[in-house]
Amino acid sequence: MKKLHKLFVTSYIGPFIITLSIVLFFLVMQFLWKYMDDLIGKGLEFHLVLKLLFFASANLVPMALPLAVLLASIMTFGNFAENYELVSIKSAGISLCHLRHTGVL
């Protein structure tokens, strides 16, 4: 793996995990508020409610994943542009179109 690929991957992983957890949290809270009337007053145990939220979050991952990928890539490239790293990549003679064809972008 080239150094440039490692730079992109290591700077992308952090924002991806953070945005995935935030988006998943919002979707699980939306699920919880939607079915709040069905859960309150039924005498359900705490671990059963947690199990329900776990299975609901597993069902919501396909909805949260594309949004997390989009937001993390925007944050990563915004950070690169802010720190002039994209300019330094282009001044080194590497075009951004070439990076896209090699699978980095």
C-alpha cells in the first residue's frame, strides 16, 4: 500500500466511525420514539428493551451506512483542502482523476 493510500485511509476511518455512530444513534432514537407507546407500561425488562434496540440498530445499519460514508468523505476532503494537502498532491504531479481510477477516491 502506498503512503498516499495510507494517508487517505487513516484520515477517513476516524470521521467514518464517528458519523456512523451519530447517524445510527439518531435513527435508533427515532425508532424508540416511534414505538414508545408500545413499550411503556408493559412491564418489559431492561435487557429485553436493549435487545430490541440492538436488533433495531442492526436493521437500521443499511440506512445509516451511505449517509456515514458521504459525510465522512466530505469531512476528510474538507480537512485535506483546509490543510492544503490536495494542493500538495497536485503539485507533486498526481492528478485527482488518477487517484479515482486507482481506487483511492
